Amino acid sequence: MIRLLSVNVGLPRDITWQGKIVNTAIWKTPVDGPRMVRRLNVDGDGQADLAGHGGEGRAVFVYQIDSYRYWQEQLRRADFVHGQFGENFTIDGLPDTEVCVGDRYRIGAALFEVTQPRVTCYRLGIRMDEPEMAALLVKHGRPGFYLRVLEEGEVQAGNEITKVASGPEGMNIFTINALLYMPGHPRDQLERALRIPALSSGWRGSFEALLKQKREEGEATGNAGLAAASGPPPAWRGFRPMRVSRKVRESGNVTSLLLEPTDGQPVAAALPGQFVVLRLEPASPPAMMRSYSLSGEPSASHYRVSVKREAHGLAGAYIDDELQVGDIVQASAARGGFTLRPGASPVVLLSAGIGVTPVLAMLHVLAAEASTRQVWWLYATRNGREHPFAEEARGLLGRLAHHRSHICYSSPDPADRPELDFNASGRLDVPALRALKLPHDCDVYICGPSTFMSDLTDGLTALGIAPDRIHSEMFGAGPSITPGMSASPPRPPHLPAGSPGSGPMVSFARTGLEVHWESTFQNLLELAEACDVPVRWSCRTGVCHTCETGLVAGSVGYRPDPVDAPADGNVLICCSKPQGDIVIDL
């Protein structure tokens, strides 16, 4: 008889791990007597990281006593208690090789449906005091599974588990798990999995990405099912020498460079909104690497980048004072997923300061196509002296049939003309957006300072614009995504402590740091952390998985799109070690 051995619950709490505070509900404790199971969880239970755990499709996590015995033998341990693996139900029976997605089971007074394998996060490693535990569960094919609650009701230890319906396609948890994480990803199996209505949206999205990868790239390496969307692959690896053919002053603090390949061969036309990485080599070392959005109309003959000179910015000062027409810079291919989507819906191009560059490229494309879409051009800067591309943007808007423009100066000069140079004094903030009455069906593209983007993203959502219609791009390295981990005061990136390494050069493009690999580091994530490089998408276990929110569940994420990566075209930060010089988009 298949039985429920234990019902386990636990609420989030803070623990100390590796000098950091982690909020986690991985510690579950058995309860006596009946417990009510509701749509989102068991009474008395909770999840700390709702991006990666919980929700209707992951209301109850199940783990088998047979897997307990397996791990006790593998790990040579005898100290396990029910709830050891963070599960809500410890059961006798239903191995992962037999239970199928879509199967339905009656337990006590409640009815459940199997939705997906568990995506295990780094916090299980903390609970087990076994750092590789999450990866081991995948490697050994024993993930356990989640249940959706179809009928709420009470359950208790000792209840019989009765199967009441079989899932269509008959694909068991072991097979579904291997289809994502193991090599191969057969097309017919992916199509078969996608025919299962009960399959959770996160896994469905991963399988759709894998299927699309097979259609477009054939037997490509890398795993699109584990990566956040990052745009098409770059046209070439590493850098190409490019000559500065023009240098144009756009405003008091912004200069544009027109870059043409020295070999005369065309460049792949970028998508509007993409960026390139430049390696700048001044006469006085060290070399510098910076990423800049392309600011002109996409072209197969050249790139245009526009650089703001900051008060203490080394690269901006070098470009402004020293770099001359005819000089050579090293440039990557265009890359990035912040790009203009096709369609007929209204477009809002929303930027501040030098954040205007990628949305200006989008405006160029809309004007070149004589788009009939309604286009809103919203821009904020200090004053006319710091307003780049003012005439260029007006000329482009004039070529569109339907457009509106709203320019805000926070500190206008006496010479700045209201309604001619700018429309409003003050900041471009949520009240200003509310007064503009943006259409709810618009696609919004935001670029600017991080607080500007986060505040306006929240504001746009509050105004009724769907989150999936709001797209943003941040200059420089973004903040780390560390689910459940308390934020710590940021430190500027720096060389790791101790003697410099002698291995391959690892270059972090967005932070401009170059570090020789040292074998004392286990992986690239450890190196990045030792340098305080913000690692926005980086996994500690190798079992990252795109979840319903578009973040990456199970750890601190996954960052695709390196400048010069290994053969698979991606750098999986958790388990990669450089085999040669490597440049990563971090």
C-alpha cells in the first residue's frame, strides 16, 4: 500500500551561512494529527522565495522514503528525519520512475495532481550540510515532485494514497527531469511533454525554448531551456579591430564614435537596442573594457556608440581627451536581449540621461520603416547643455505619422525654452506618467539610472501596464539576484586578495575588471564573488531553471551571453573553469 508517512511544515526564518543572512523555509518539521491542505500550501507551511517555490503548481512537495534510504547509503549518514529534504509529504511508494506528470492522487480528503519535478536550490545544500546536494539530486535522478491541489481537504500521516487518474502521455518524473537536464533533448519527447496540460508553466517554457532551439539551430550545443532570454547569438566571438572614422560632440558631456571594421568587411547589423563591448587601450596602461549601447540606425558598415563623460570616469575621459579619428579600438559583435519587438501596439521609449542611446536606435528603426505605430518619446535630463540628440530625435519623430514627445529638465538653464526645448520642469516620475495617460496596451522600453528604472517600472505596473510589456536595460553590471539572501552593502569590483594568478585571463566586461585565473577557485562564480563582481545570473549548483516569473529558480541564477565563451556559447558560472582567456558579460 502507498502511504503518507509524514506531513511536514515550516515557516521562513533567517539563518547565517558563509557570513550572509539567508531567509529559508527548507527546515520542515513533522506534525501530529490532521492538517488542512489548501490551494497554495499546507496550513502552517510557507516559502521564503516565491519566485522559485510555492504557487498553485508547486503547492506541495513530495519526497519518497526509498530515496531517503538511497541517500543514507550514498552519503554514509544515518541522521535523517522526516522533512530532511524540505518536503511537505514524506511517502512510502511512488518512485520518480513511476509517477507521471498529470497523475492524480487522493490523499485523505484532498485531491492532487502531479505538475513537475522539483527544481532543487542551494538551500537544500545548507540544510543537508552538503553543498553539492542540489546537483546530486539531478545527477542521480531523484528530484521528487510537486503537487497541485485540485480539492482542498485534510490529510494526516498514515493516509493511504490512491491513484484516481493517469496523466496523458505517461511521462514519468525521472524522464521529464532528464529531458531538461541531461544531454539529447529529443524533439519527439519535447513535443510529447508539451502535450501534458498539467505540466507547470516554468517547465513548459523551458521545453518550448529547447524545441525552438532545435528548429532554428539543429543539434546546437548549450541548453536554451536553462537560459534567460538574451537575444540572438553574437555574430562573432571575441573582438574585431575597428577604426574611429568620426568623432562627434552630441552635448556638453556626450561624444559619439563611428566605428568601422579595419578589414573593410561588413559587420552584422545589430538589432535596435543592442550593445557592444569595447576594449580601449590608452598609451598608459591598463586597458579598459566598457559596454556601450549602439545609438544609431542599425548598419552593416559601422557601429555608432555614444559615451557620456562622467566626473571620474576613466573611459569617458580617455574617449573625450585622447581617442582620435583614425585610432583603433577592439569591438565585440552586437549582443543583448533589450530589443524592439515587432507589432502594431503603441511604443513608449522612456529614458533618462545617457540611457537615451538604445531607445534612440529603436526610434531610428521606427522612422526608417515609416512605422504607423503610435510612438511616445519620453526623456529626462538636467538641462539643454546635457540634452544629447535633441535635434536628431525631433527629426526622427517628424517622420512618424503618430507620435508624442515629452521632455523633462530637472534644472533648466535660463536659456532653455519651455515648450520648445523642453515640456516640463522637474523629474520624469510616476505622477508625470499618470498625467500623460499612456495607453494600457503599449510596449514600454526603459533605460536610465537604476532607481529611475525601478521606480518607473513599479509605477507603470500600478498604472495598469502588464509587466511583460515593460522592458528595461541597465548600463553596467546589475545587482546580484540572490533569492533569500539579505542584501549587503555594495563594494566596487576589485582584484582578489592574495598573489595574482597565472592562469587564463578572465575579463568581466561590464565592470571592466581583468583577473588571471587561479586554481584555488573552484569555479567562475567563486572568482566573481572574490572580486565583488555583481553576478546577476549565476548558479551555485548547475541546476538552474527558468521559472514562472522569468527569473531563475533554485539559486542565484544563470547569466548567458558572454563575449568570448567556450564552445557551447554560454558560460554556466557555477561549474565553468576557463580553458583559455575568456571575456564574460558581467
